[in-house]
Amino acid sequence: MTWFVVSQELQAHVIRPDVQTTEISIAFTLQETADGELVPILNQQPVFAFLPLRTYGLKFILQGDFILPSSREEVDGNSPWNQWLLSEFPGLFVGAERSFCDLPCFRGSPGKAVAAFLSFIPLVGEVHGFFSSLPRMILSKLRLSNCLLLEGDEKEWVPPCKVLRNWTDQARSLLPDSLLRKHLGLGYLNKDIVLSDTLAVALGVDDYGPKIVLQVIISLCCSKNGLNSMGFGWLSSCLSAIYVMSSHSSGQTPSSRRPGSDITYDLRKTPFIPLSDGKYGSVEEGTIWLHSDVVGLGINDESVFKVFPKLYDRLRIVSPNLFSAAASVENSSSDASIVENVTRLLYRVGVQRLSDHEIVKVHILPAVFGDRSGLGQEELMTEYLSFVMFHLQSGCTTCSSERGDIISDLRDKALILTNYGYKRLSEVPIHFSRNFGNPVDVNKLISSLDVKWHEIDTTYLKHPITELVSDGMLKWRNFFQEIGATDFVKIVQVEKCIADMSHDSMKNTMWNGDMFSASSVAKNWESEELFHLLSNLSLRGNQEKFLHNVPWIVSSIDNELHYPKDLFHDCAAVNSVLGVSAPYAIPKVRSRKLVDDIGLKTQVTLDDALSILKVWRRSEISFKASVSQMSDFYTFIWKEMATSKQKIMEELHSGLFIFVPFASGYSREDAIPGAFLSPQEVYWYDSTGSMDQMKLIDHDCVSDIASSLRKMLCNFYPNLHDFFVNECGVDEIPPLCSYLQILLQLSTIALPNQAAKTVFQVFLQWGEAIKSGSMSSEDVEYLQESLLKKEYAVLPTRQDKWVSLHPSFGLVCWCDDDDLGREFKYLEGIPALSKVVTREAIYYGPADCSFIFSLVNWALPYAQRYILNAHPDKYFQLKQSNFEDLRHLQIIVVEKLFYRNVIKREITSKKRYECSCLLQDNILYCSRESDSHSIFMELSRLLYNGTPELHFANFLHMITTMTESGSTEEQIEFFILNSQKVPKLPLDESDWSLSHVSSSVENNATELENFVSKKTEEQNSTVFKRRPGINSNWPPADWKTAPGFNSASAFGFNTLAGSGLQTTKWDSGKENLEQRVVEVSSELIIDGNPIVITPTASLNAEVSGSQSNHASNTIDSDMNVALDSVDLVDSMNFGSPNSVERDHLSIDTTNAQQALFTGRLGEFVAFKYFNGKVGGMFVKWVNEANESGLPYDIIIGGDENSREYIEVKATKSARKNWFVISMREWQFAVEKGESFSIAHVILSGNEMAKITIYKNPARLCKLGNLKLAMLVPK
């Protein structure tokens, strides 16, 4: 604790003449932190008058020569002296601030010094009694003093009214220091100074907020060119900041909630809104509009305002440059909502929403529909109509429902400037001039006639909008055409009742024999303008010639005018060949004489068919035709090939000509959409049925993938095989490589199990093509490369997944072995499976290999004779390889042997199989229980390329059986020569044999370990030498006692072959008595001496039936735990007579290290046993890391109510029937009762272990099944 004291000497003679000077002091309590800084301690402190009086709510100590009453408990409030001293303390307090800054820990950061000082300021209401007025006096003094620091390097001191707090770096970027000082005279408070809201209000410190930003904008509006100098980007950022800060009321500070701070009200009066005419305005001055549309057609908002200046001059519209600048700020910053915030703020202050559609409806249409009094403003009227045209082309969503009404109103009411002035379409027909793309030069027709031909004035084409939009003239033409302008005469559809028509009129307009009721209505096309035109022409006598040479008839396939000779009359002869998509004259001519007079076509020629095909190819809209009609069309062309084949083929192959519908399943007579394809995009028939398969799965799939697959024609044109295949060159079947794309599409819509047969058919076709040579080597290489790519997953698997041969899918193979297939069925995919699966040996504990080594060595010459006789080609291959496999043959005998299947790409099966012998590479693994037939079967794998040879093994097994039964060598040789017909080896062939190998278990274990880690040493090398006969050290003299064929258990039990976890239970008279066989694998380190327990096979044991001396609640597992090769310091042996433990009772601990090792190893064996016994329950070895000192070693179960405690007692002597138990352990056993057990572990010399469990030993002692003993020291 540190006190920072400031003092001041006062001249007191003015108040008390008897006193010249007096001193007042203030002490601030500080605490030094670990990094050397001082932090304030703001506890209440007493007032001192040389001695402490009491606290008044002050956070600092006051010391003065105060006059006290007789009680000396507080300051005398009525004393003028005391009141004078009180008035001097504010000045001393304020002056202490600079002293804070001079402290060593604050010299580099004066802002922190100021913050520490300000934390001591007393607030009004915190101090009571005589000193209650002190806070107000101090605050008044501080408001007038330069007590706060501005942010920056200059460390400028200013009064509180000149600073802003709660600012951010973004705020400082928006309002730089110079801008803030110039317009508001303010600066940013030093960032190290943090003020509470109450203290800020008391000192008069303003907060940074929307009002500050608004005040800067107002100041700029009052200055010349103020807002313009800042730019729209800055203005949009300010408006966005105002909107965000004013929208979060929770973030507003007390100063922004004072009366009169209505941001919206102030904004309404401020002319901060930029208008399209370049000025700034406020909502209070008049309505301001904001465009809500995003103008299309590739024109930005700014261009639109320049194109329609007179229109927008009549409207006060927010300048689009403001939003363009806001969008630019968004792109250059992390704030993506500036445009949206600016828009919402403008709406909040009263800016009205205006769209192009509303401009058309509210402002323009009333003007163009009005009387002719305002027609003097020609430019404005042109601009109005130009804006309407532009808007209707923009894709306005509102127009989708109102467009029809707008067009109808324009057709009836709009004034359009023509060569005869402003006219309405409802008054006179208005036509396009040549400048608007009219193909008809009407002036040639009416040059000498008294006819008024109204054409649209070119003023509209000269408007700037024509240049800004793409295809401006065409858009004008479409607009005027939609409201009723035409190239030629105006034709109107009329309806008349049959009863009102004259007989002659009906006869000339209807087919003979048609009968109609009197109430029927007849539709007809009339043109009053055409009637007057023809009347004038008829006076000149050349009307028929004119009708032949002028394009005046409308076609059914486009909106152009055509010559009569280029169009067809809609009749059966034409319709059957060309269908509904031919260029028919419309409306349909009912008078046969008129058809002949004007020259319409009524028959289809070859040239007509080929020219129509060109028209169909160029069709911009989806072409529709029926399959029946297109069949007739192709049949017509096929017939014409007899005389004009070359011409037809050249025309057909000049473009696409084979029509294929997009969808199937329709009637042949239905006109449906389709496309024209080339012969390379179609084929006649798919023999694999892949396309049919896709249709069965998804009927709409053909249309979905139409752009990527070839199309089959036989379903559409079954009778035109010779035309398409023989004449047009269409493939009979799809190109073989194209099936890859078909399969790829099939894999996207079908499950593998649905499409497997189809895929098989495709691969079958590929196989037949490769076999026949019809598939080129390039195509084969393409298929190989494609199937190796990840994206070509077209192979179905049994797991119902699509895969390719890419490595990421794992191994893909054909399943030719059901057993292996079931085992590896979870692999991704299914060469042949048996060819890629190998067996991996899993073994535990080395054993003496001399017996099996002798057996194999003895049998090799017989094997050699058999192979040379039965399989000379195999023998020749072995000889050619210099008997390499035999030279590297190694034999390893182990206690337990398993194998698991492994795929060569390191995919391993989780299942393992117990076996007696196994050949892996050139190593022959054998267990001690291996029989000769199994050994010979595995040996045959070495000599027959990995394939077991049963006859070979049977041959050697018979010879072995004869040897075991005592047959002499002469009897055996007679059997081989006469019964088996296997002659002796030629003299130039050396007998096979193995070199000598050590038979000791220790050497074999070392070799096994070295082989596993290095695989570089050769245990056995095959030696070839000539011997006069078969001379072997096998069979041994005593067959029954040969090493490796009989092994007794450590405790008198016979070992049985087995696998996995086995449990043997006794009769019900032995309660809780059971045997568990478990696997033990771990690494145990005791005091730096490693004890490596390698993985062992299933631990098998057979419990003797004589175990009847245990109590009913004794669990005797009699478990034989295989302890594999243990590498101990000083060659420690479990069964050594030098063991530190004795069979007689003794408390001597001659070798503490040995005892520790025995105990730890026993605990490890017990832990492994219980871990396997209880399955998924919680098992913890409390001494695993180090000795815990607890009265138990193992805990079973996580719940304290059902937890069991196991104390392990271990020994190396099988005859030792006692163990030491401490007082603490026995007390714990009595307390826990049934929850406590003792595991007695006997570690034997042949690396086996026996575990006996005594459950509730206290109860067993009461029953007499266990005894307690006391050992008297010597």
C-alpha cells in the first residue's frame, strides 16, 4: 500500500491573526502491481486532524488543522476556520493532477495518470456531513481547468467541455481531428482516460454520437461549398453512421437523450440531401423523391438523369451519385450496409419513394393523354414518350400486371408525332417509315394517289436514349408496334353473326357444303385502309400485277411481310409434309380463286422442302413438330433422292437436319418441342438398354441430359432405318467410347444396384469389341485413362456406391471368392479379390523350433522327388530361379499363432483366425501344436507360387505317418517307388536340405525379435549338397517326448487350442467360481528397467477338477496368463531358486528391487485380467504411474455405491501359501466387506501366471477358509 501525498501551506493570519501559516494535505491511496504500475484504492478514507476522526464518504485522506468539538469525533461545522480550510481543498485537489503525471510509473503515459486521478473525484451525494459540499466545489474547479488530455502526440490539455469521449477509430476516421476542431472546436479524449457516465455528465464531457456528426454536417451546410468539398463518399458514410447510432437506443449516452436532441427533427431542417440538379435541399423546403428502381438495360442512374433532363427538372430527386459513392465505400471497407442505411435514413426524415413506374403513371401518362394545348413543348413530349418506351423495356415487375392497361391507354389516347403533326392511333392508322426498318416502300405505291399515309416522325430516333440502349431503333419499333403502328395497312379482326351476313358474302367466304346455324359467329379480317388503297389502285388497272410484286401478306412463322409466291396456302397437301411450322399465309384464304389469283403455293416441291428446312434451322424460338409429320417430311425427301441425291445430301449435310423431340411419351400426332441434330449426335439403336434404363428410373431424365448425350432414333422413326443409316450416315449403335458418357449420366440418376446389369452389358459390349478388334487401341487407352479418373465413377459396388479406379476410392476388384467377399464387404468397391489378399501372421511367444525344423528338413528330399516327378515344369521354374525361395526359407516356432487377411494396399481385416502354421513371404511360422499335414500344406505354398497343393501335402504326410508308426527306411522307399510311382532323384540333382539351426528357446526368441524389427537376417538357408541317400536326424529317438509337440502347463493343467475370450464354469456348488482367459499386452517400466510384455494369443487354460478346498464365495480363476519373452536385468527368472521370496515365513527384504518388481508385475497381470473380465466397466490401476500408498491396488466400477476394490498379492513360488497384509489393508477389508477382494497372483517359471480371487476376506476368515497369522521377529 502506498500513499501519494500533496500538501499546501496557507497564509492563515487573514482568518486568525494569531496564526501565521497552516498546512493542508491530501493523501491518495495507491497499490503497486506486479509490473510496477500504481492503481488507485477507492475505499472510503477518514479525515485527519493530526489524528483520524471518521469517514465522510471521501476516497482520499484529508489532513488539516481542523477545530474539533470536545467529543473529537468530527469536525466543527460552525467554525469559520474550518469553513475556510474546506474552501482551500478544491484547489489543492485539482493541482494534484499534474503531480500524478510526474510519478515515475506515469511519465510515459500521462493519460493513465489522469484516469487514476479522476477515479478519486467525489460525486455529489457520495460525501456527507461537513464535507458534503466538497464534491460540488471540486467539480466546479475542474470544469474551469485544463484537466483533460486530447488524443495525439502533442499531449494538449483542455477543459472538459472541449473533449469527446466514447469515440472509436472509425469515428476518428470519419471526423478527423482538424475537421472536428474547425467546425465544433472539440477534440477526442485521450484513449487511456475512461470516464463513467455520471462523472462525464458532472464534468460536462460530450459523447461521440449522431448529434456530433449532425452538428458537423450542419456547420458544413452553413459554409460555402462545405458539403461539396467533402464529397458524396464522406456524406454517405456520415449518414450511415447517424442511422446506425440513432437506431440503437441502448447505445445512446445520457447526453444524447437530453431534451432538444431530436436527430430526425434537425435533419428535416438541414439542406444536406444532394439533388439530381446539383443542388442540396431539405425535406422542409419541399417534397424530395428517391428512386427505388435499379435501372436496367446497361444504363446507370446518372446517365438516365442526363438523358431526361427536362423530366427530372420537374421533380426534386435525390442524386444517384450519392448511392454510387456509398457503393464504392462499401467495396473498399468491411461495412456492406452503407447504401441500405443511407436509404433508410432518407426515408426516416421524409424523403418519398419514387419508382420509374410511378413516374410513368403519375407524371407522364396524364401529360401525353391531355389535350393539344401543351403541344408547344415538343422536346418535353418527346422525352415523356421516350421515358415510357425505356421503362417498358426495363423489365419492371409492376408492369407485369399493369402493362396491358398502359399499352391500351397509349393505343387509344397517346399523342404521337407524325409527318402530319400529333395524331392518335385511335384516330388514324400510323405507320413506320423506312427509318424505322419498314421493308415496304409505300411511296412507290401512293406517289400519284390522293392518300394520306401517316408515318412516325424521326424525332424519337434522334432522342439520346436511342444511342444509350442496345438496338435502340429496334426497341422503338417494338414499342410503336405494340401500341398499334404497322408497316403496311392496318388489319382488324371482326366478328359477324351468320344471320346478319348476305348470301353472296357467305358464298364467297366459306367452303361449299359447310352448314352453320343462324346463331353462329364468323370471324374475319378487314382493312378499311386496304380497301381505299385497292380502290385507288383499281382505277389504274394494274392491281393484280401489284399484288404479285409487293410483299404484303403476313406469314405464320414471323412478323414480316412476304410476297404471295413465297407463302403456302394451308391445305392438306402442304400440311402433311411441312406440318404447322410452314410459312402459311394468314389469315387463311377461304376463296380458292383468290388463292390462285395472288399465287399462293398449294404443293410442296423438293426446293420448297429444302428451303423450309433452312427456315426451321434458323428458328430463334423452340421449334415444334409432330413425329408423324417429320416422318412424312423425311419420307418425301427420301423419295426425291432417286433423281436428286447429290443435291439433297449436300443440302442436308450443310447443317443440322435430324429432328429429335425433347421429351418422349407423347402421341406421334402431337406437336412437341425438339431440336435439329447432326448425324454425329444421334445413333439408331442401343443394344445395351442403357437409355431405356434411364427412362425407367426417371422419365424426365432424357430432357435433363439432352445436351450431353447422343439420341436414339429407332423409337421416333422406326420405318426410316435405311434413310438415316444407309443414306445419311447415322451410326447403327453409339460409338463404343460414348457409352462412357452414358454410364456417367446413368450414375447421376440411378443407384448402383439398379444399374448394375446395364453396366455389365456395356462392359460386355466393350469386351466383345476388344476381342473382335473393332475397338482401336486409342479407344482402349481412352477408356483406361478415363476409368482411372475420379470423376468417372461408373462402377457399381456391392455397397451401393459408384466408384472409379481412382486411388481415392480404395481397391476395386471383381469378387471371385465369396468368403473373402463377405469379410471385405465394407471396402469401397469389389483384379480378382483372391489375387490381392494375403495373410499376415500374428504370433505370441517363441518356442523351440528344432523338432519342426528337423521334420521339414527330413521331408524336403521327398518333396523334391515328388515335384520333379509330378510337376517337372514347376521343378524347372524352381531350378531356373536357383531355388531362390528355398534358399530364403525360415522356420519360426511360436506358442500361439494367428493370421489375418490383408489386402496389398494396406487394407487390413479386423477379424483374425487362429492357425497352427502359416507361410508369410519366405517365413514358415509354426505353433508347437502344428501337425505335419498343416506344415506340408503351407510348405507347398512356397513351392507352388502361393497356392496350396493337397496331393503334395498328402504325399509327405503319408511318408511321415509311416515313419511315426515305425516303418523302416527300406519300407518307406518301397512304398514311394511302387505305390506312389515317384522315382529317385537323378544323379546330377542335389538333395534339398536346411542348414542347422539352434534349438534353444532363447536363441529362437532373439532371432524372432530381430526378424520382426529388421527382417534382414536369414534364420535358415537352404543348402544343396549331394548325399548318397536320405540321411536325416528326424524322426527323433523318442517320438512322444519330442520338443514342441507336448507342453505341460505351469500348474498341472493341459493347454488346449482355442481363440478369443474363454470362460469355464464349475457346478453350482462352487459359487462365484469361474475361469477367465484373457489377452495381456502392455509395456511396464519399473525404475528404468523395462519389462516388455508382447502381445499374446488367446490365453487358454483347463481348470483341474480337484479344486474343491475353496469356500463358496471364493473366485478361483486358476488363470494361466502367458508371459512372453521378458527382458529382465540380471537375468531375473520367475522360477529361479535365488528368488528373494522364501517358502518359509520371513520379513527379511534382502532384495527390495526384486520385491518391487514382483509386486508391480503381479498388479499388472491382475489389472489385465480384470480389464478383460468386466468388459466395458471402468477399471483403474491406482499404482500404474507410481505407488499411491492406498490400501488397494485396483478399482472396478465408476459408481461409488457399486465400486469394488482389489488388493493384489504376488509371489513367484507356487508352494508359497501365505502373504503379508498391513493393518490398514485389513481394516479397509473389514469396512468394505463384499466390495473388497484379494487377488493372489503366482508367477511361474515357465512364464505363466495363476490368479486366485478371495472375495470378502474378512468373512472368509470368520468361516475359517482363510487364517490370520502374526509373525514374531527374531
